[in-house]
Amino acid sequence: RPGSTEAPAVAAQPIGSTKGFQTLLMSTEDNITTIRLNRPEKKNAITVEMYNELIEALDHAGKDDSVITVITGSGDYYCSGNDLNNFRKIPEGGVEKMAKDSGELLKRYVKAYIDFPKPLIGVINGPAVGVSVTLLGLFDVVYATERATFHTPFSQLGQSPEGCSSYLFPKIMGAAKASEMLLFNKKLTAAQACEVGLVTEVFPESSFQAEVWTRLRAYAKLPRNLIRGVEKEKLHAINDAEVERLMERWLSDECMQAIVSFFQAKSKL
Ligand code: COA
């Protein structure tokens, strides 16, 4: 950028053609395809529509000319995980049908990450919750602002881990640290997540966007490469098993009660 020493945060992000999604912004520039979760007023909670759009966006990104793909969030949160309203829309077939449909969608969603054919980079612009954290084990590089936190409150919600985290988290951080997160809901700071290897590097909030995008533009000039692909079969089997378990958890009293409590607490405000 001629004539400037440091790019302003917003201009530092790639701006390019945007595909028409309701819940995402997608653009490609400088060999980087960026998928931006775009429900900032709901902390980027993932609705059924958003899961489907993300699957479609990843499919496009995997096939386009870009060298790397980035996922990031709009607003102050990276993502608050599964939109808990997804559990309130009970279809005609009852809660069993709801669990089956949600399970199939989640399985397809995680599959899109396991099979993603290019380097996938997480630009974690704020707190991350639930499935947005567990999936990070399937990313190639994860950059976080110091403001980010990493929280997987599954047992608190009567649920169980997904995104291949039951296998990848112990592998990345060791069994004991993974258990604290996945079984006992321990929320990690960005620095702690970096220490255990879930996050690659943490940046000060003030320079996060400028530093990260400068670095990514340099990476995207490198020849295309990929180190993913190992263990794919195993990861698919783990995804299947995690989803089976979750479908059972979604029908449990503990899970239903936790969802009711979330919405009751909201309505009391
Ligand atoms: N599902 C549904 N709605 C969500 C959501 C989620 N996962 N996360 C945030 N929202 C909604 C809030 O209900 C609120 O909606 P409203 O404006 O209509 O009241 C809006 O997003 C803003 O969130 P709010 O709770 O006001 O912000 P906060 O900063 O006080 O708290 C969270 C943010 C993420 C800590 C809190 O919203 C939360 O705990 N969400 C649930 C996270 C969760 O359990 N995810 C599933 C993990 S398995």
C-alpha cells in the first residue's frame, strides 16, 4: 500500500465480489477467499440456514482459484455456536425427527471441513463458543485477537462434543487439557488456547486485523499446497460416532431443560 505505514483495520481486509448469502459475506481477493459469519446482532449463532450456507460457501471456496480460505466473524464475537432456537422449531415428526434432521445437517457440516481441499485459516475476531471452537481442530492455522475466548459448554447443556474434537483435541493438547474443556466446560483465554496448541498465534486487538491480513496476503502468494488428507477415513468415522451420540443427547431431559433455561433467563431480562 503506497504511502501508508499501517493499513487501517477495515481496509486491511480483502474486499471483492460477494456472493449472495443471507447469513454470510463471501469475497475473494489477493488469492484469499474469505467467508465471514454475518449475524453480529446474534453473536453469529449458527442457524439451520447458516449451516447450509456455510456448506455451500465451503464448496465454492474449495473449487475457486484462491490459494487459501479464511473463516472469520462480523462484530464483536467470532461465533456463539449452534443457534439454540434450532431446538425450538419442532417439526411434524416430533423431537425425534428434529434430532435426526439436526444430526444429518451437523454431519454434512463437519464433513465439509474434513474434506476441505485447501489450507483453511481461522481469523478469530472475538469469543468463540461450542461448535465454532470444536471445529478449530480441523483448521490448518488459527489466529486470534487477545480478546477471543474459547468455550465448549457441552455438559452444561446436556450435550456432547462434535467436530471431531473428541479425537483431535486430546491429540492437539493432551488428554487432560482436552477433558477440562470438553467435559468440564473450562473456558480458555486466547493466550491459554495458544499455549495448548489450539491457536497458532495471538495478536493485540489494536493491530489484529492489519497484522493478520498482511501475513495472509503473503501466504496466499505461495504456490498451492496441502498437508490435509491424512486420516480422512478415521475423521469421518469419528464424525459419525459423535453425531450418533449427540442425537441421543438432544433427546435427553438434561438437554431440553438447559435449552428451556436459556430462553427463560432471556425472557426475564
Ligand atoms: N443461540 C441463540 N441465540 C443466541 C446465541 C445462541 N447460541 N448466542 C447469542 N444469541 C442471541 C441472544 O439470545 C441475544 O438475542 P436478543 O438480542 O434477541 O436477546 C443476542 O444473540 C445477543 O446475545 P446476548 O446474550 O445479549 O449477548 P451477551 O454478550 O450478554 O452474551 C453469549 C453472549 C454468547 C455469552 C450468550 O448469548 C450465550 O450464552 N449464548 C448461548 C451460547 C451457547 O450456549 N451456544 C451453544 C454452545 S453448545
